Amino acid sequence: DLTHIDLVHIFNITRPYESYLQMKNTQRWNKKIVFSPLYQEFDEWDEKGRAGAQKFFTHIVKNKNTKEFIKNTLRYSFFLKHTTVLKTIFVKKYEAFQKELLMNADLVTPTSQLEWEDISKHFSVHKPYQVIHNGVDLDFADAAPEQFIKKYRLKDFFLSVANFSSIKNHLNLIRAI
């Protein structure tokens, strides 16, 4: 129920199905949409960075729409409470969902100019946009290593702030260190 809402902020173009459903609901209520795409192209990662079963899968299934259809059908099949999302997957191609999200936004807020250029090029979209850089807590603006050194008694260290995932390339970071 968006009765007392003026504007809806929707996130994520990489998994567009939930975002799409939110967009449709927002349109039913005739409300404005700001869309933060968080766009990242994974084609090169699929080709060069995956391992094991994922690597096997991405080398067999080359078509992006087919690949995303299979991945998301499996992903949402495990969560039976997401039957609405699962039904949505069968409506149109993956990239069509992405483009529709972009086209129906009143304002797109990429995190960088480069992200917007990639989006514009890949989807042939020309919409009002405003770059909104990722925020940083001001507590870290003037961060210094002394507190960490005192607490952990380590002097030479690297800090990698990211979830542990193969796409973050932690293994090569460790090797480089």
C-alpha cells in the first residue's frame, strides 16, 4: 500500500525480478520511481573467473538470457515462497526486464559516470540520471591505523572490506601480499 508514499527508491538491476515487481506495484499506485541500478557486467567474470560447476555451466550455456533464466529459475525454485517472482521469470528475457526497469524510472542514480555510460551503451537508454557515489561513514574519513595496530598488535597489514566471494579476487590479493 503506497497511499502515503510520494516516491519509491528501487535497487538492483543484476537480479531484476524483485525490482520489476516493485516497479509494477509502484506504477499501479502512480508514484515516482528512483532507480539505483548497481550495474555490473559479469560476462568476463563468467568466462574467466568462475570455477567448478559454475565454470562448467557458464562454458556450456553462452547465451546471457538463457543463462540467467536457468540460474534464476533454480535460485527461486529453492524458495517456494517466491512463486510470484518465479512466475515473472517466464514472462520475458532477462535483459528485457533490466531495460524496462531503466525505461520506467523517473530518475536513474548510477554510482559513477562510467556505470551510466555502460548502462547507456548496453541498453541504449537515454534517461534523466544523477550520479550518486557510494557513501562512506564520516567516522572513517580521517581513519588512521593506530587503533587497529594497538588492538591487534599488527603493524604491517592490508584491509580488504568486502564479503568473501570468488568475484572479489581475495585469493590473488593474498598471493600479491
